[in-house]
Amino acid sequence: MKNEKDSGFIARWFGFAGWREMSARARIVTQVAYRVFFMIGLAGLVIGYGVVTGSDPGGVAIVSMIVVWYLIFQVMVNFVFIEGSR
């Protein structure tokens, strides 16, 4: 197992190792809350896209929104709950 100082950019910024560690110990209610907030943020992106463009997102747009929002959400969760608690 690597030390925190040995972790790379992706592991440090996106907190995948910390997320796995946290999810193993976290309560079910906490996990549900994270997923609900993720879906609320994604819904906001989709609604915002529809308001700005005047159309529904299709194929590539929706997939790119999901990927980008997932990475942003991971960074926020990592820095607020994982790195912030150390």
C-alpha cells in the first residue's frame, strides 16, 4: 500500500483511494446522500444545458456531462471530506 506522499496526481486530486477507504467505513445513509447530491448536480447540469441551448442534450453531450460532473464531484468530495478531515 502506498503512502499519501507517494500517491500520484490522479489519486491525490480525485481521491479514488480515499473514496474506497471512506465507503468501506461509511454508513449507508451517508453513501445514499452522496449519490443523491450527485444526481441533483447532474440534473442541474442537464436543466442548465436545456435552458442555454433550448434543446435536450443527446448522446455525446449527456455522456460528456456525466463524465465531467463525476470528476468534479469526486474532487469536491475528496477535498471536503477526505483531505479536509486529515
